[in-house]
Amino acid sequence: VLSQSPQLFTQEAAKRVVLRVRSHLHESMFRHGWPGGDQISTEPMAGKRRPDIVQARDNVWQQLQAAVKAVAEAPEHALATLGNALQSGPHRRIARDQPQRLQLQASFASLSAAMRGREHSGATSSERKDRARKSNAPGAQQVVGNLADASVSDDTVSAPEDCNILVSEVAVAGVDGELKKVAEQALSMKPNFTYGFKDIQAEAQHVFETGYFKRVTPVPEDTRDGVKITLKVEANDELRGIVVEGANALPQVVVEEAFAKMHGRTFNFNSYRSALGKLNGWYMDRGIDGRITETSEEGEGVVRIRVSEMVVGDVVLRFVNKDTGESKPEGATKPEAIMRQLSTRPGQVCNFHQAERDFGSLMSMDIFESVTLSPQVAPDCTPENPKVDLTWMMVEKKTRGFGAGGGISSQSLSDGALPGLIGQGSWFEGNLFGLNQKLSATLELAQDVSTFRINHTDPWVGSDPHRTSRTTTMQNTRTSGNNIHGRAPDEMRHNARAADTSSDNGQPQESGGVTVDRLQGGVEYQRPLATGWGGTLGVEWQRAKCTDDHGNSMKHDMYGSPVIFSSGTSDTMATALLKASYTGRSTSGAATEAVVSMEQALPLRSSWLNFNRFRARGLYSVPFSTPLRDCQLLFNAKGGMIVGDLPPYEAFVIGGNYSVRGYSDGGVGTGRNYATGTTELRFPLWKKSIEGSLFADGGTDFGSGASVKGDPAGARGKPGSGYGYGAGMLVHSPIGLLRLDYAFNPEGHARFHFGLASQT
């Protein structure tokens, strides 16, 4: 307008030009982190102009230069006001961008904001100004180019803005076929109506905004019926290829999918912007600090895209003193034990989702009170190659000590033990050798049971790339066998025959209690297999015997059923274990847990047991909302089978707290095969601390009770299958989810059940 139609360039028009150009300038600077603009030429345009036009032109450049200067001197303040420029009309010139310090700081802010409890360390305001001045110094190039010199030209229109003309026809020239139809469909002007200068420009703008044309020029032509407006258009070239540079993380298939609909067709600015948005969206969805920084046309329909991906420069560990706040490079934990937990390594593309997972891995080591990530600009960071250093600040906690506690045994309660109390004492070391290895010794004592266990866990064996862990256990346990060999639940009512048998040493058994003593030792190796999946491989040796209430060895219970499989007073076995587990949660909140295991006895000696045991269990929970409150529906199923030598104390027990409620522990049956299922509805009663539940349980031994040596279930008249139903209350506590249930069985008997529940 300024060079071709000075008569239309009034003072009001000059103001609009100032606002438009400043808006585009501000948008580019804000979007692309451009800290200055000294390279913009302020040379006056050639040609003679009226004094008012010259003055208007000077005003334009003065205001533009003032805006550039404001951004260069104080970008942190100018950016706040330039944000409104983003709401202006579409910026039709696809500009190149060089990542600057401001963008880098914004990336750090987003990274640290995503990390709970982390601190952000960035440059000061004076440092940012110094960077801006350096970037504007001679030799520091600031490139803002165009993919195509796209514009709407009004050079041929010379009518005053307020002059209306009768338009006899609106036509499109320069293209034909499908492109001509696209342009004509964008037209809104109708023949034989009067329109002004703004209307003609708006019509050209409509055609241009279809995205298929480099230029749209309105050309007036006087005719007998009025003025014919011909929109001369120049179509974009056909897109023949896309070249992407600097994309180390961005997969080629993502680029191909983003531009698939454009390839081999006329270039469209709108589709191009959408495709670039998909590439930037791919980075954002995966937490990767990457973006499109430059686009250019290489000729012959080839477009070059430059991608900038922030790279991790160095990973530093610092140990913070809890009392003084001072940090040092060394602590009680060895650096290799920490570094192997971190998936973010120097030279990788910076990914704050990955950093969040690293944070979780460090906290899961259970040797730190707090962990903080502090990202900082790397010394060798450049606009072309952004780089960040990550510093992990860790506060170690005490990992060695003694512990003591007590509780209530639900099994002892079901067996009729009056108090059912358990006492426990332990010694533990949670960071053995500074390698996060765990060593513990535990003693548990109750009225009829006891356990002494020594356990050592190496969470990461050596430098195994698969994160294999090893757990070694030695223990001596005494557990009640009354759920299999105790008195019949309804012995008096069913008039069952109870013989007064004697133990092997001739001592009478008055109460008929049976205790199973086990001496065990084993090693298990565990490793993750895939997302949500884990695998376990182990071996175990065990020697077991049964004793009466006086500690004397026994071979038969009060009903004359064998309690030991071997001919002697004890059973010996060595088993190999193979187990797979899965834990997952869907986007809707539904949770799934599944475990499948198989144990194969190894008869290394002729007297050792030989059997195969298969077990599986699954849990599925579905949250849902009602008009009154949020609820949860749970489905739980378990099953198993044993083939080969089967000591009665190793048979599957059905009934009780974690099987079929409404029965005592083992009250339904004992078998080689079994299956149980539970359906439960949970709902909140008081805030999030107390929940209520309605449940139904069922289980069966599939008629396999008689195949257990001595048929202990049949001797006691157990049904072999049954179901229970009832209601309960769950309390969230520091030790877990405690539950108290009241359940009925089909025989009309009811009983309380107390224990721990699944938190899924």
C-alpha cells in the first residue's frame, strides 16, 4: 500500500499498518524466543512520497524499532505484554526459529514443575540480558525466513477505502480444476452488489486462507455492467518430499504419518501447520523437550524441517546433610547403586516423564528421606544444540536398627486360642555395603506358632542389564495344622467318632492339636519381563514334621489319618519354582492383578517327595460412581492343583478369612484341586478412612478331598464345597487395610472374620 497506492495511505491506515506489523513481529518474537532485532533494516524506502506519507512511514519504523528495543533490553518483562499478540490474525509466514535461553528456562520450569518437591535452578535476570546482548552481537545470526513468500496483494486496487463500487462479477484466474473450485467456494461476494475496498481485500483474504496459494491479487476491470473483480492466484508447488534434521528421538514413521495426506499434492499451509503441530504434539505427549525450530523450502517441492531436541549433558549426584543443609559428592550409598536406578543418562534426549520414573525408582530404594532434581543450563549449551545438566539432591535416612511389635493372629482366633496375640522382634540393615542390599533377622512368637527368619535381598545383582534381584531366605517355622487335622467343626452335633489315639512315644493326645514344624532354605531370582510383568525363578529345600501339643513327633492325627507322607517322622523335599505376575491399571481406573506359578519337586534322593503343584490367582477391580458416592466392585478368583506325592499339610485348604467366609479356617474342605471366587462391593462410610462392604464367597475342592492321604476332610465331615455371604467394614491404617466381616454360610451359622484386605 505504501509504495503503490499512497493516496489510500491515510493517517488512520498508517496506524493499522503499525498495529499489524507490530502484531506479526511480536508473535514471531514470542513464539520463537527472539531476544532482539538490531538486524532489521531501518533504511527509508526509495521513491518520492507526500510529506504526510513520509511522516507516517517514519512513525511506523520508529514504533517498530522501539518495540524491538524494548524486547532486547527486558525480554522477561516484554514477553508478558506480547502474549496478547498471539490472539491476532493467523501469521501466514512460516518463520524459522532458533531456541534461546528463555525457551530453555521455560523447559526447565516445566520439567521441575512435573517433579514433586523439586527445586528449579535457572539463570538470573542479568544473565538473561547478557545472553540477549551476546546474541545480538556481530556474527550472532538471527534468521527469520519464509517457506513461501505468501501474501495477499492489493497493489492493483487504487480506490479510496470509503468508495463503494458496483461489482458485476467475481472470478478466479491462474488455476483450474480442483484448485479453482476451492477458491470459488471461498468467495462470498455476489454479482450486482456494491462493495468497498475492505470487502474486496476480505474476499482475497478468504481465498488466501484456504492455504493452497502463494499470492492472491485482486484485479479490477471496468465493464458495461460494473466492475469485474478477478482474483489472480498463484498456487503453491506440489509437495514431493520432507527432510527432517536433528530428530534423534522422533521416529520416521511419525513424520510419514503426519505428512501422508500432503505428499504428492499441492502444498497447503493449513495442512502443513497441522502436521507440524502433530510433530510438536508427539514430543509433548512423551514429555520430551523437543520442537520444530526451522522450516525452509529447498526447491522442487522439497521442504526441510529442523528439529531441536534438548540433550542431557551431565548427571550429578549430591548428598545433602539433613541438619546443616550442606551438600557433598559422597554419602553412605555408593554412586553405582544410585546410577543404575536412573534411566536418564548423559547424551540422551531430555524427557521429564523419564525423570519422574527415575524419581520413583530412587524413592523405592527406601534409603532416602527426600530426593530433589535440579536442572541447570549446561556450560556448552548453544541455541543450535541445547543441553541441560541434571543434579540429584538426596537426603539419606537411617537404615539400621531394631524393631519390635505385636498383633493379633486371625488363625489363632479361628483355632480358638484365647488371646491370639503375636509378638515380634527384628534387626534390620537397609543399605548393606552401601549397595541398597537388605539384611534382616526376625523372630515371631505366638501361643502355638513361632517363626525365626534370616533374609537377605540384593535388589540388583551386579550390573545385570535386566535388573535381576536375588532373595535368600533361611527360616524355622512352627505353624498350626488344625485347619486340616484339628477336630471336626461340628463334631458333637454330627456325633463324629473321635478316637483317643497316642503319639509315637505313647503319650496321650487330649486336645488333638497338630503343629507343623518346617526348616527351610531357598533362593529366588526376580526380574521385570515387560511393562507390568515380572518373573521369578527359585529353588527351595524343606524338611517338615508334625508334633503334638507337647512337642512330640506324631504320624497320625486323632482320627487316625496320616499327617506325614513318608514312612518316617518327617518329609524332605527340594522344589524348583517358576512364577509370572502382572499388575496393571487402565485409564478408567480399573486394576488387574494376576499371578501364575508352578513348583516341581526334585527327587534328588529316593526318600524325597516328588510332585508338581500349579497355582493361579487373579483380582480385578472396577471403580464406578453413583449419585450418592464413589464405589468399587471387586472380583477375586484363585485355584490350583497338585499331581504326585502330597503330604496332607501341603494340600489346599478351603474356608476362612481369605477363602470362603462364614466357615472356620479349612471348614469347607482340603483337597488336591480347588477353586474359590469372591465378589465384593465397597463403598465409603466416613471420608476416605472407613469403608463398608457387601460380599459373597464360594469354593470347591472338585471332589478331590478323598485323594489326600488319609482323607482328613472326609474324616471330619467337611462338605468339600460351600459359599458364604455377609457385610463388613474396612479401616485404612498405617499397617494396611484392616477388615472386620460378619458372614453366614448355607447351614445358617455365622461368624466374625478379622484380617488384612487387598487395597486394589
